[in-house]
Amino acid sequence: MLEKLQKYLPQKVRAWIYRVILSVQPLVVYYGLLQESEAGLWSMILGTVLGVGLAAANTSTKDPEES
């Protein structure tokens, strides 16, 4: 799963998504598509999913003694 995240969402794409989420959130609220609390929640969920995926993909699960 994590390999797929890196394959389909390379670092440049994830960085772009973070910027777009933060930029679009006020517009979504302004036009009434979401309430402010809902928009904040979705931003946090997307940030968490992308952030945890990135952290998990770049964290070794091997025992240091096995290296």
C-alpha cells in the first residue's frame, strides 16, 4: 500500500496537494459547499492520510542489528 502511495503520489505531487488544500479551503467555505468546521476537518484528514503515508513509507521496520 505504501509503495503505491509513493508511486502515485510522489513528493512533488504531495507538496502540491498540501498547498491546494490550504488554498481551496477558504473558497469552499465562502461558497457554502462546506461549513468552516467541516472544511477544517477534511483538511486535517487529508493531511493526516498523506503525512502518515509519507512517514510510514520512509520509516524502516528492520531491526538495526539486521543491517
